[in-house]
Amino acid sequence: MIVSYNKLWHLLIDKKMNKNDLRKASGVSTTTMAKLTKGQSVTTDILLKICKVLDCDFSDIMEIEKSEHI
């Protein structure tokens, strides 16, 4: 299974924000933003900061996608 942050990117568009706006408002590092962009794991604390800025819940910014392994 992998984490997808596609919901986050769509939400940013809806709120007329870009990644840099989110980074500055939430106080997360550029390294963390790069991890999010690549779909890598970040801490719950980071996700909470983002949710606070966007006034949303975890399920509004991320989802788990099942990967198909044969």
C-alpha cells in the first residue's frame, strides 16, 4: 500500500494556494514538501499542521492506495 496526497493538491487548487503558500503557512520544511510531492511518508505532526492550516481532516488530504503485487 502507498500513501497518495492527490487530495491535498486538489484542495490547494480549490483554496487558490500553491505548495509554497502551504509550506510557509504550516511551517513545514522544503524537505517535507518534497516528501509529500513524491508520495513519501511524513509524520502525523506534519499532517496535523497542514490540516490546521487548511481547516480539514486527514481524509481530506490523503488516502491509502493498494498496490498490486503479483
